[in-house]
Amino acid sequence: MLDLLTTHPILTLLTLLTFPTIYLLINIRLETQRISRLGTFAPRVPSPLPFGISIFIRSITASRNNTDYAFWSYLFSHCPYPHSKTVETHLARQRFIFTADPENIKAVLATQFADYGKGEPFHEEWKWFLGDSIFTTDGELWHASRQLLRPQFVKTRVADLEIFEHHILKLMAQIPPQGGEVDISALFYRFTLDSATDYLLGKSVDSLTNPDTKFATAFAEVQQVQNEMSRAGPFQKILPKGKFWRGLRVINDFVEPFIDSALALNPADLKEKTGQSFLHALAATGTRERKVIRDQVVAVLLAGRDTTAGALSFTFQELAGNRKIFERLRREILETVGEQRVPTYEDLKSMTYLQRVMNETLRLYPSVPFNVRMSLHDTTLPTGGGPDGMQPIGILKDTPIAYSTLYMQRREDLVPSPSADFPPVLTYCPERWENWTPKPWTYIPFNGGPRICIGQQFALTEMSYTIVRILQRFDRIEKYWQEGTQGLRSEIVLSPTNGVKVGFWEAKSE
């Protein structure tokens, strides 16, 4: 047999090609049988090119062209069941599930919490940026991170508004008077970076007074590449990553001296400084490992800076285009705190229309528009499979489940039909919240289940404080963009594609 192969090169080549093909087909067959024993399959999104290359190209193109919502719409257009929004596809040999079904999302985040997590592949993919932080780990490591961070977001710390006041005054000083054009979104990203680094490290990067900070640029570039790596799946090795590694060096070079300084303090001195920063409070818990502290600080910085800046940007984008909403909101603010008084935490919580404005912003523009969980062992999703789209879907270990709060929260079939009291789902209308409560698991801007956002109240407090202070000072806002030019950039966090260029008019004192 060996003599035959060595004397016939063509036969040798055919043999070398045949055996791997047979091996692959056998594995596909066995995998299909394992899935079928667990449940059914979701509708398949076809890829004209082999190995799912068409889907890969569409995903990366959508990321770079800021058309992710259209990409998800394309995926779900291959689901024949109007009640279900769950499909599957393959990239190389990796099966991916995409869902915007509240029942499946509830299972992944809560009722089947033990079955799904970040998974080791996700940890490997993100370890250079977020390390072993609360966002990249499961099990005991995740639980330890949550216990470590929970005390840093208790009400007494969240309700301390001095940091916000210091930086909001700097932000408002950057707004031109009497209608001069300003990209308020760019200011919000600098504002939240300054307040986040102040809160976390005890020292701000002061990007509002020095916008050309290397740290801010590096942080944005690392997120951009990390986002593309996550989308590429098994193809991520072909992506260029030079910008990623350079940005990481800048981030680490900035953060690590603060960590060294905190760890150099003796326990008594450290205890005195626990109220000064998140970093000192972490070090005071007894955690002395530099990497543990670094990972948690960078993770919270990502969550605390970009999410709030994006939400504020979309809020003022909508306020600039809806004068009645702006005027009603400002009227409530003035009735509560007037034009000058600095609001308290209780003031912020008492303003019902302000709460509705923020709810509506986070409904249409959830800060994390798309997310992923990995199956930690063989399991199921409760619905979306079978001939009627109502059967459980079989899920093998290490299958990524991508879910979209952005798409789900915009689904027309999950909200009341349009009426005088309930405008179309894509219309920005805080008034809809006066007599409407979303069905469970159809509105989750801060995720849900055991991994619900630990900094939710901190983010809402910063957001509401910023809105109040700006509207106390300015009684008019106008948009400076053409209709149809605003879009959604969804890297890790959702943001406006072209900034939010507006003009403000300062209120005249009586």
C-alpha cells in the first residue's frame, strides 16, 4: 500500500485530502447528533462563501461602517417565525447563536445562570485588556471580584456628588455662549473620563483642560481593536493588532504608578485614604496583588466612562431635536432646585420626568447594545428551534450566544401597538413611561440576573446630575446637523457616529 502511494503522487494527494474530509464529516455528524439529543436547531443564516466567510465579512464591515443594527436585522431576516428572534450560523467550525428573544436572554442571564458565563475562550480573548476582572471571569473568580467591588458602589459613595460638580463646571466652561457650535458628545467623553479617573485613582487626567491626552486616545483605540477581535471569532488571528498593543502599553503606564503608590502605603495610612479614591478603597481591603487591582480599575473605568458618556450624548441629541421635551424637563428641574442650587442625591431621585427621560434614552440607546455569553457545558436555550420556532435549542459546551438589547428593546411586537398614549417604538417619547411598564426581560439596559451592572446607580446618578446642572444654566438648545446624518457606532459601547453638534443659549438672570 505504501509503495503504491509513493509511486502515484496524484493518488497520494487524493488520499491526503480524503481522510481529513472524512474525519471532518464524521465530526460534523457526531456534533449534529449530540445537539439533536439536547434539543433542536435554530434557523440557519446562510453563507454563500465557505466557512462562514460571508458572515465574517458582513460583521467586520458593519463594525467599520457603523451599521451593526442593520447587520442584526439581516441576521433575523432569516428567521421565519415572527414571534422568535433567534438564528445560528458558523464561522469555520464554530457555531454561533444570535438572539433578541427575551426568554432566551432571561435563560442566559438568570434562570440558567450556571449554564452560561464568559467562558475560557472569552477570557483568553480579553485577558490583555481586562485581565481577570469582573467582566472576564466566571465562578469563584467572578464572585470574588463582585464581592471586592460591591462596597465601592454603596449609596454613601454613589451619593457623593462633589467629584461630578468639580468636573461639570469645567465642562460648562467649554460650551460657547449664545448658540456657538459645540460637539457636546466629545465634551461628555472627556468629562466622564475626568470624573472616572478622579473617582478611581484619586487624580483626574484633566482631559477637559488638556484634550490631547495620550491615555484617552489609547483607551479608544484598544476598544476598537478589541471589538473587532470579538467579532472575528476564529479569524481574529489575521487582524492587525499593532495599535492594540501600543495602546495597552499607554494604559498600563498610566495606571500602574497609581497602584504602586497605593500599595506603598502602610495599612494605617491606607485606611485614612479609603474615602479618597476607588483605588485606595480596593487596596485597603487587603488585596495586595498589583494585577488584581489593575484589572478591576481598568474594567470599571471602561464601564464607568464610555457608557455614561454615550447615554448623555444620546440624551442631548434627542433634547436638541425635541423642544417640548427639553422645556418640560427644564421646568421640572427649576421647580425642584431652581437655577442655582446644587442638587442633592434626593433631589435627583425625586424628579420623575428626569427618570423617564433617562429610561427612554436607555430604551432606544442601551449602553451595551450587543453582548456575548458562552455555554459552560452542554445545555439548551428554551425557545427558537424546531419547525414552529417554539422548541428548545440544543447547545454544546463553548458555543457563543450573542444577544442584543438594542434590537430587542426596539421590537414592535414586544410593546403596545401605536396609539395616542404610546407612540411608535422608534419614537423618542419619555411620556410613554407614565402609564407603561415593560414586560419582564424586554428592557434590560443594565443587563439582569446575578451579573446585573454593579455600577448602575453610580451611572444613573452621574447622568442625572449632569443633565440637571446643564439645564439649570441653559434654557435653549438647537441641533446643528442635517436630518439623517446621525447614526449608531457600536464598538463595545454605543455612541453617536458623528458626535452631537449643538448650540446652547444661557438663561438670562431675572
